[in-house]
Amino acid sequence: MRTSNNKSSAKILVLGESILQLKKKPYHLLLLTSILLFTAGLSAFKTAMDIHFHDTYYVFPLAYLIWALSVISGIFWLLYLTTKEILFSKGLSWIHIILTIAACIFILTMRWFMTDSYLAGMPRHYYDIGQSKTYKIHGNLTKTGLVIACILLIGQLAYLLNLFIGIYRRSSRQTRHQE
């Protein structure tokens, strides 16, 4: 009986250590996000996303956008693996990771905001300016998407700032040691 208690406490200890590893290495969240986005993209292949830009509609499967975010998350995970010794601050890393994951989650849930639930089963409609209420709703979704894209861009700039400050500080330390 005591050995089973020891085994379960050992499992809890291992689980606790892995949570601590996540606190020390937050970039592993990007790998998890990449895997989850890829699998979510498999279910979103039949959903179309349209972007109204000036007088043109761009229509493409939502899965392409989700897979692109999955690849980007995976690339950033690989970048963190290769540059973890150079980076300046864990705080900037957390800012980058949280903003990236939050933007990815919103983009993943956009398909529920982009559908017209009252028109379920009907063909997809494209609205013109004459239908002002519906046009404003879809226009607001486009503006919201633009805001989310800006948040994603700010997150990526946090990574670049973290990397460049780390490189600068590392090179300045090396020049001081050489003198």
C-alpha cells in the first residue's frame, strides 16, 4: 500500500516539475499552440473566410489561415530553442508568447463570428453598402480582425526587441572582456 502512495506522489512531483519547466521555458507554449492550431485547421477546412478589401472580396478556406498560424508558431518555437541563450528578458518573451497565442485563439474563433447563424443552411451572401446594418456588422468584424493583426504584430516586435537587446548586451560584454 505504501509503494502505491509513493508512486502517486512521485507522479505528482514529476507533474509539478514539468509545470515549473513551463515557467522557466514559456516558449514550449508555442509548440503546444502550433499542434492545437494544426489539428483545429483540419476541422475548419470546409469553412470559408472572406475579407472585404476596398471593392474586392478575397475568399479562402479558414484552414489555410489557421495552418499558417500553426507554422508561424512552430517557427517561433524553433527560434526560441536556438536563441534562448541570447534573449534579454523573460518578461519580453512572455509578452510575445501571450500576445501571439491570444491573437491565434481569436483568429481560430473568428469562424463563429463570421457566420450568420440566422441564415444557417442558406448560401453565403455578400452584402453591399445598401444593406447598412449588415454591412456595418461585417465591417466591424473586419476592423476587429485588423486590431488583432496589430496585436499580433506588436507581439512579434516584442520578440525582435528582446533578441536585438540581447545581442547588443552580449556583444558589449564581449568587447569589455577583450579590453
